[in-house]
Amino acid sequence: YIIDGLNELDFDIIKSRGEADTELSKYVHDFGIRQFLLKNLYWVQKGKLGYRFNLNVLGEKMGEIGDDITPSDIYIGPTLFIKGDKSEYIIATDSDSIKSHFPSARIETIDNAGHWLHAENPAQFFKKTMDFINL
């Protein structure tokens, strides 16, 4: 539904972030998620908004994002998994599976956050991410 909503924004008609938010709210009801998504808007030219990301590719590849990893898929480099303490996308029992595919994985938890943890607790998300990058 998020991709559908993003596709519905007509930047020939929409001239402000507020107008984009109003239109997107028909598809994405959560204010915080909309605000996160709308951070990806920029002025392509004077009076014309656009996305920083490639919406067409995201729409085309969305099905592949959730594909299963095969048992032989292993990445040995440093990898950071970040979960929100209110999210069930990564649960305690996933740790063994994560480590089997990403042996050097580090799993961090962001307080007071669900799936959109980077929008719900940006300070802690930034700190944990930077701590990992600066290892």
C-alpha cells in the first residue's frame, strides 16, 4: 500500500510537502511513516517536487525483497541488524538463522521503536549505526 500511495502522488499537481502529505494520507495513515517517506522529496527544479529514490525500481523489485535466502547464501563480512523493541520482524529465535547466513552479524535493538525505528528513535538509530560503522 505504501508503494501504491507513493505512485499516486502527481508532482505536476502537488506543489508542496503539505499537499503531498494530504494525498499520501489516503494510503498511509501513520503520520510518522508519512513524514519519514516525505523526507525523500526534493525540488527537482523550481516548483517541481520529486523522489530521491527510484520508485519504479522499488515497485518492480518489491517481490524480491522478501525472497527466502538459500542455505548456501552466506556473507562473512560485518553486518548490522537493527530491530525495534516493539517490532516482531526480528525475534530472539531468529538469531541462529541470522548467524548462519551472516556469521559476523551484530544484532542491535532500538528502544521505543517498531519497524520504522529510524523515524521513531532517530538518535539511538544514528548512534548504533555510527558505532557499527566506526568499528
